[in-house]
Amino acid sequence: MKTTAEAGAESTILPYYTGLNGVDLTTNTLFAYLFWLTMGVLALAVLGIRLAERLKRRHGRGSTTQWRWTPSIKKHLLYAPLFSKRHNREFRPLPSLNWGTLPSRPYAIFLTVYLALNLAAMLVLRLNRGNPNGYAVLAELRGRSGTLAVANMVPLVVLAGRNNPLIRLLGISFDSYNMLHRWLGRLAIVQIVVHVACWMSVASADGGLRHAFAIASRSGGLFLTSGMAGAIAAVVLLLLSVAPLRHAFYETFLNLHILLALALLATTWIHCASADVDRGLPQLPWIMAIVFIWLVERMARVVRTVWLHWPRGIASLALCEALPGQLTRLTVQLPRYVDVKPGTHAFLRIWGVDFWQSHPFSIAWVHHHHLHGPSGRRLLGPYKSDRSDAVTLLTFLVRARDGATRKLLDKAGRDEKGVRLPVTVEGPYAGYHDLGSYRHLVLIAASTGITHQLSYVKPLLEGCNAVRRLLLCWIIRDREWIEWVRPFMDAISRIPGSEHVVSFQVFITRHHGTIVGDTAAMPLVRLCSGRPDVARLVEEEVSCAGGDMCVSVCGAGALADDVRGAVRAVQGCRVVVDFIEECFTW
């Protein structure tokens, strides 16, 4: 083995940890563009599929026909978990230790291929073309890994945004994009570590790291300092993002995550701009575009919020009522008419509880009112064209856990009639599923998952659509939890024709026996004891379906996996059966 002095005397080391010596700029840029092109082509393919689905729905409502190969694709690919059954059920070796969930089969395939392509791109080096200088190979790997890290930051930032236009355009949930965001982040950080390790390996061979730092400081210390600071921020960000820590201290994690991400973007910008290269490193425009995308997305959040509350500022008063089952019913009156689609959620910032945090909650109920005339307030009809003096009331059901939701329940419980708090609403988001094109709907929920499913019922009953049967199945622990939705079920029962379309089954898990009873006050509701046999329930609904059918689930991971398995089992039957899973895995 050669000594450090001998290696330095050969002049085969020093060039390869300074400047762009040994870096293959052309190939690096080519790989970055190829990865972006691959993602673009994949997005266009998904968009084409979505457009075909929408056209088919529009021209064939209630149809029972589908391509012969579609059921197999749904069963073995689109709706398939990674292995046999488990997908959204969390890995919990201990009750307080949450290791997260597994990606579904299509996302696992995409991630495997994308990670493999990144690995292959990093290994296509001059070593394979007979280059005898190992330091030159490390310099090329340093440039390749750094370039790909910045290239992967582009989709990383785009997919993390609440206002990501691809959510509605491609019909892919924010939860799925969030999962891709996590994996792209891990990939980019690994590439950053490789980038730094390659530089340190070459630099340490030429007089040690102290000598390398001295040379770098003489040629421009900001370049090296910013690179090291960014790498440290990236590694800390990765360590704090480990699933058990992320789930155990999510609010703290989120704040640190944003700060560290901003530090990484800032140091990467400085690193690219301060290089001893004319006009900075070639990746400088990329990081500038990344920061611009981040700023635009944040500005879009501000614009959404201001528009919702204008002219009242950035908050509206909300009535917060404590209900049985550790739940707060929160009703916000927005000072304008807002067209809120079913299946949407909004981020709430509750002043007086925790104004530093905004938390996502499904919008359970929406109704509009006019504010004029001697009566002061009257219902705005579904086809009323004059909306200039209308207001919108949004209702959320917030289950108390730790942190802000627990503080909210404590405040609401101080008065039987509830308390009023200023709340900032940001949204609404999602709402891209059109369930009105199905003839038969089965909406399954557990606990507060009812908020998502309930939001569809009223618009479907009041609108013009193909729905002829709607089964709403709700699994709860105690009978008193029915009070959460009692006013909404009363309103649904008053809609003409609802008794011929809607069936509401409530399964109460803490009761024993076959039937708990019926509720005369809510004629659409039937109470049952125990947990439902999801597979049997789906089979029975398929047997009586008069057209295409959709099964939707919003609840715990184990329930979602059971429903997914039941829907996969009935693929290939006489009717079209689609599956929608609504979840949010942090």
C-alpha cells in the first residue's frame, strides 16, 4: 500500500477532489433528464388511463361491462397488497412502537424499479471502460451521486405539496404521494452520503482530512462548509424520519422536518453557487427551481386560506361541542359560498389551542345558507344561482388523542353548549372520486372514518346520478357514539326518496348477541352487535347489485386490508367492482 506522501507525489489524487476534475457532466445530466422523462411518461400513461375511465363512466353509467382482462389486473396488481394480505395494517411489535406499513404491489414495483435504475446509473462509471485510476472513478461517482441527489429533489418537493396538481389530475391520493416522498427522500439522502464519502475518501488519501479542509478553505471555504452542513442536515433528517420516532413525536418531527429541509435546500443552493466554476455548478438552476416550487406551493396555501376567510381576515369562529367517546364536533362558518366536494379534507389551525400546528380532518358535513331578510338565515337550495350573500358551514368530527386534539376536547367540555374558538381553515383538498357514476355503493367506515364516507351521502341523494343503492356500514365501540352523526342522519332521512336508496348499518363491537335494536328516531339506521363479516357482506351486496359497484373503506389498517381482500375475492363476477381506500399514513 502506498503512503500518503507517495500518493501525493504522483499527482493522481489532488485533481480528483477539487473542481470538476473526473466528473462526467454530460452523462450525469443525461441520467437526470432520463429519470425526469421516465416519471413524465409514467404520469402521462396514468393520465390516459384516468381519462379513459372518465369517458367510460360518462357514457356508460351503471354499466356491467368491462374488458375481459380487467378483473385479473385489479386482483393481482392494482388492488393487491405487496404479499398476501397485509398493506395498511401497521407493524407494531409493541403497542407504542409503530414501524409503519407496506406499500401496495404496484407502488412496490415502481419503487423497486426506480431504486434499481438509480443504483445502475451510479455504477455506470469509467471503471467499466478500463480507467486504471481509482481516484478518478471516485470523482466520477461523487459527481454522479450529487447530480442524482439534486435531480431526485425535484419530484421529492413536488410530491410533498398539499397543492400538488397531480393529485386531482392523476386521481392519486396525497397519502400515496406522501409514501413516494418518503422513499425518494431516503434515496436522495443516501446519494448525498455517497457524494460526501467519495470526496472524503479521495481527500483523506492526500494528506488526511485536515490537509483537504485546508486546501478547500484556501480555494473557497463556503463551498466545502455548505456541502458538509447540508450533508449533516440530510443525515439528521433521515434519522428523525424513522417510523417509530416519526409516529411517537409527530408534531415535533414535523417542525424539525421543515426546518432541516429548508436548511438542506439553502446549503445545497450555496454549495452549487459557491463552486469554483463559472456561473456555479450545472445543478444550480435545478435547486433554484426546487426552491421556487416550494415557495409557490406555500404561497398557494396562503391564498387558499385568505380566500376562504375573506373579508374576515384569516380565521372564522367555530362552535366546538364535546360529545361522548372523546370526540369534539367542530362547526366552522365560512363567510362565503364554497363549493366543497364530497370526500374532501381541510387543515385546521385552532387558535387558543395550538396555532403553530395545522392538522388534517375530513369534512363530514357541508351546508349552505343565505344571510338576508327578516328570518336572518335560510337554507340555500342545491340549484340556487344567487350565492353572493351565502355562507358555508363545515362540520368536522375530531377524536381526542394527544396534543392539540386533547386540548380542544378539554376546552369544548367546559360548557355543555360548547365554546366558540377562532379557527383557520386551509383547503378543501382531495375530493376527486366521482361516486355518482356507480349504481351500487358500499361505504365502510370505522370510528371517525365515518366523516369521509358520510360526506358523500347528501350530495348523492340531492344530485342527478346513477346511484340506486347505498349501504353505509359503520363500526363503532359504544352505542353512544351514534350521537356523533345523529343530526346528519336526521337530515338525510328528510331528503325525499332517501328511504329507497340508503341503508345505514351500525356495528357495535362492545355488545354481545345478534341484534342490539333499531332506532325509531333514525329510521334509516339498523343496529347490530359485534364486527361485520366483511367478506360475506361484500359477496351479498355483489349478488344483488344491478350495475357497476364501488366499495370504499375508511378506517383502521386491519379493516382496510380485510375490505381490500374481500373486493379482490369478487373480481371476475358478473358486475364491475371497484375499490377505493381512504387513509393517511404519516
